[in-house]
Amino acid sequence: MSRFLPVKSLVYCNQSRTVEGLCRMRRGARACVHYTACEDSGKRSGRSLMTELEIIEGEDLEKRIEIAAYHEAGHAATAARLGLRLRTEGIMVAQDAEGLACYCKRPDSADRSVEANVLASFAGCYAENYFRRKLGYRERGHEEITWSLDWKEARGIEGRFSWDYLAGRGIKEVHESLETRAQELVAANWSVVKRLAADLLNREWEPKKALKSGARWSDADMAKYLLGHEIVAILGGIGINATSVQEC
């Protein structure tokens, strides 16, 4: 059984904020108190950004790398489609099948901005599952993805919705509604997700680059990158106006 408690602080790209968040508790341990995005005020946090999703039995490394690329492409495609700025680091996948998507995760006071960030957080796992379903792979269950880093981020951001946005609804109802909408966005923009994932997978392996935050996103030495300006060019060619910035 789950319950919700207030979260006092979250770390966003380049800025720490105090927010009235909501945090799901499980087995007495706080599931989301702080998270570090691609950059956090220049601090060398050393914090891990590695996925908390378990390896599914029977999936070899090559398959897991491909799945990770679609996961990160789902984040980036949805973020760009909803008007969130991409970061210059772009999206990446490493030889240990860890991945990362860098975009501006600092919602302003507008509900639309908060909503876009929540939807972009959800889109990674839903893009992964959409890809798994199309190829006949086993999908990740909702209980599993609920405890992923993506869902931890989303639950914290949801605490910033205004009373006007909630309109008498509880956070749980809003959360479930946005989960459904994120799945619809992934399906509607699948050709975009597929294009970004394919371009990422077609890149050559190169030495892994350190993040400005010092956060650890992979234990591998080699990675593939699709940089922010490259994503912007790809999206521009299919009619999506996106922006890539060094600082959020």
C-alpha cells in the first residue's frame, strides 16, 4: 500500500527550489526527495543517474542498448514536441545499455510548463514499452515503472500544479490522467521517436563524456551521442520547431 508525504526540496538543472511536492512512500523509505538532472548549479555531485529498472531475463546487451535508445528518444521527442528546450548534451546510450536524455527540467510557475515536464518524464518508459510491444518483447509492468527514476521525478514535479489546474482533483487522479496522455503522445509521435532512436544507434561509439554536474549515468567507457543541435536539425526537417541550449 502506498501513501504520500510532502517533499521539501528538489534539485533542477542549474537551480535548487523549495516546493510543496508529493512523494510516494514504499516500505517506509522515501522514494523521491532529491534528483539531479544534467546540471545542478555547477556542483560536482557525483550522484548516480543510472536507471533503477531491472534487466529483463533473456534480453542480451545488444537488445538492451537498442531499447535504451528508444527510451531516451521518447523523452527528447516528447519534450521538444511540448516546447521544452533541449540541452546541448542531447541524448546518449552507453555500452552497458544505460541512457540519458538532457532537456530543461526546470518548470516555471505556469501549469503548462509543469505538465510538459511530467509528460516528458513519463514518455521514456512508454516509448520503451511501445517499442517492446511492436517487436514482441516483454513489456515492463506499471508497478515496475512506477518506481523508476522517471516516475520519481514526475511525482515531485506534480506538487507544483496550481489549485486551478487541479480543479478539485487529487494528485493521484491527475497523475493517472497524465500517464494516459503520455502514452497517447508517444503513439502519436512514434515516427519522431523512431527517427531519433535510429539516428542515435547509427552513431559510432566514442569515449564517454563527463556531465557538467559530475553525475554518473553509466559505468561504461564508451557511448553514442545525438547532440542537442543535431536533434533540433532533425526535428526541423520534419516540421517540429525545437531549441537547444547550453544552460537552462
